Amino acid sequence: MPVVQFAIIIDGTQDISGVEQESICVRSVDADQQPKEEFLGIYQVSSTTGQNIAKMACDVMTRLQLPLSQLRGQTYDGAANMAGRLQGVQAILRKEQPLAVYCHCGPHCMNLITQAACGASPLVRDAMGLVHELGGSFNQSGKFKLIFQNIAKSEHGSTFTSLKPLCPTRWTVRTPAIRSVLKQYESVLMALEEMASCSSPETSAKANGLHGTFLKGNTVLGLLMAEDLMGDLECLNTSLQLRKQTVSGMLEAVDHVKTTMQVKRTEEHFDVLFSKATAVATKLDLQPIQIPHVRKPTERYTGLDKREVAPPNKESGATVYKLTC
């Protein structure tokens, strides 16, 4: 039986009891040059140092008769214990097998890109924070959950969906939570209003604060921008994780999303989002979308120039929003 060259994928997480575990997969190509990916198992480690995880990986390969001499690739996240050039897993394994090239995990890179993109816009960042806080209240309060479910069922019937907090680590799986709030926005407002009037002082204050923030048109605009941004990135992340995905296929998917993003960075596309948010705000009688305030520059930058700063309008506000999204 011929020995197949392969690459390994290692990722770690803690189980519900806090025990650190590492999952291991191998990728190879068959006789028809088609990629194959196999899950080997989950292995418990005593510590997460690079030396310890590398020792565990070598032990697994030995037990499964996968010779280290045939290892040709390594894929991990960018943490120092995995990707470190001196004491990381990739460095330790390359000392034993120099042909085992390290590559930063594509979906993990996507996660970092999505996190940076959302954090660059205060409007999107704050809107997503509200979704997370709302989902947390839904999970922690049985009373709020019952109130919302009764209202949502009366409004949407069997098509209603539960509110969920955002995943704290995986940014590319947050779109369903955002869409759930947008789809049931009126039900969310009604549930928060009822919760604010019939709960303990602490819970009422929290519900009242959320209700006041969701009454702002800017919140709707932020959620629409977040959904528009993360929808494409989530599809790309799914494509990158396909078991039979190839490097050429990954690059093609990235180029397609880059082209789509460039189209969205136009005035016409932003006007569509702005119009949608305005329509929702008008329908639900929300506060109008507030245009960002343009600060007057200090005299040390303007000198003797005393010209007045033009008051903000929709066009100037759209420009500011586009620069931050």
C-alpha cells in the first residue's frame, strides 16, 4: 500500500467542564488528484504549550501509522503556541520535517478580518452589541422569553425565530442572530416595553434602556449595515471550510467576494441601505436617523479662517457612514 503525503489541521477548545482538547484532521489527495479531509479525533492535553501539542500530534501520527516523513503541510490559527517561529507547534514539527510547510488557517483569517471590519464602524459595532445583549436577556430571563414568544407568535405565527446572543469567538456565524432581530423588530420593541413595565427594578431598567436604544433609527441602519457586510463574509467562510475545497477554489471565492465588496462601497448601494432603514423607522415610528455631528476644527488648525462649518445633511452623513463601514 503506497504511503500518501498529507497535511494536518489542529484546533483547540475547552469542553463544558473547562478541559482543554485538541481536534485533529488530515488532508490529502487521492489518485485522481481530488482533495480528501478526514477527522481523526479529539485529544485531551495537559497544557497548551507548543511543545506539548507538538508531542501530542506526533503521538497521534505514530499511533495511526502516519509517518512524519510524509507530512507536507500544517494549518493552525495564528496563536503564538501554534504559529510561533521558535516555540510554536509549526516550528517544532518543521525541525523534524522541514517539508511540512505552515499555512495560517483561512477561516481563522476570515474571522479576524470580519472582527476588524465590524470594529471599524462604531455604528455597526454598537448595533451588534445590542443584539448580543438582547440575546443574553432572552436566554437568561424565562419571563422575557415567554413574553417575546407570545408576541412573536401572534405577529409571525410559526415562522418566528428565537433571539440568540452572538458567538463570542466566531464572528462569521452572527448573521442569523442579526436577521432574527431585523425580521421581528416590532415584536422586540413590544416585548421590551412590556418587560420594562412588569419586572423587578433592575430588570426593568435594563429592558427600558434596550427599548430606548432600539427606538432609534440609527440602530436599524447599523443592523442593516452589519447584515449586508457579514452575509457575504459568512458565505465565503463556509466556502473556505468545504472538505473538498482546493487552493484555486479558495482564491476564486475570495476574488468574488472582493468584487462584491467593491460594488457595495458606492453611494448608490449605501442609499439603498439608508432608504431601507428610513422606511423601517417611519413604519415603526422610530426616531429619525441622526446624521453624525461634524465638529468644528480648532483655531490652531484653521488659523484666522472663521468660515462656518456647513450643517450636517443626509449627503454628508452618508459620506461619514460609508467611510466607517
